[in-house]
Amino acid sequence: MEIVKVEAQVRTEFGKKNTKLVRKEGLVPAIIYGGGTTQAISVTPKSVKSLVYTPDFKLAEISAGGETYTCILKDIVFHPLSDEITHIDFLRTIEGTPIKVEIPVGYKGKSPGVKSGGKLISQMRKVKVKTTPDKLTDKLYVDIGELELGNSVRVRDIEVPEGMELMTTGATPVAIVEVPRALKSAAAAEEKEAGAPADEAAPEA
């Protein structure tokens, strides 16, 4: 799993006035919480870029005030007009303490339905799980090797390592092989032709 190292500054003053000053300096106010402690920090937008603007699951190793914290990105607030990051919440990981995170879902195998002309449509890009930090992984996989046209794989089909619990309902679709319009039209035409009555026999002369 990729770990992003972040150099941060400790914040000793709080409140809206202070956070505005932090932003004016080109920094992002943030909080590290978990393990019974809370640490206010500020980071540069560049230092967290690879954590924020990615579909991948990564850990953050934050250095601040002589301490190092291993964290997950828990929440991000963006400015409604500029889309600039205005605040970040980091959750500190504590050995042996379960946490809830969203992990990306990937696919294994080649779908027969896709080979037949279907299109694989993703219904869920991430799944919520509960696990301890030592069991964290950057991706979970679901096998689509037997996925036919019009069929789907669901959360219950995801391969989950021991010590990890899925928090999303098992019946929730993860991906479906969509039947293309051309194939639907061809199938409908075949059914219509198969159901047409046979021609009446011509009368004998």
C-alpha cells in the first residue's frame, strides 16, 4: 500500500479567525483525531494533492511537532466556488483498533458477456469495510470470469480477506454487463421470427 509522507505545522490557535489567517498564508487547516487525542495542524495543498485527487486508497504519514501519525483521509471540505481545499480531517490509525474506510473495488477475470459484445458498467467504485489497520489493503477484487450478458456481481461476491467485514448490504450491485441495443434488437427480431405462424399449405390443383 502506498504511504504519502506529509510535513505539517502544528496549530496552537483556533477559531474562524485563525483558520482564515491560515488560508491566507496558502495553507490548509486540518485536524488529526483518534486514539483519544486531537491535533490541529496546517498543510500545504501540494503535500496532500496525491491523497485528495486520486481514486486510490492511500495512507498518510504526517509529521508535525516532532511526532509522526499514520492516518487515513477521513473528510475533505472544498470551497463551493473555487473548489479549493478549505479543511481536512485525518483519522489516526491505532494498532488493534477497528476503523471504517472505503476501499476501491477492482475486477478479476474476463467476462464472457463482454466478449459477446456487452459492456461492463460499474455500479460501485468503492465499498465500505470495517477492519484493523494491519488488515488494510489498497484494493478489493470481485471475479467477473463467469459474468454473462445482463448479469451482475454484487457486494457479497467481493473477495474479502480474513479480519475484514463488509459494511455494505450484500445484495448491492457492484457491476453489470449491459446488453447493447444492437444485440437487444437482434434478439427481439429472432424471437419475433421464431413466433411467426407457418405459411398455410397451398391447395392442391
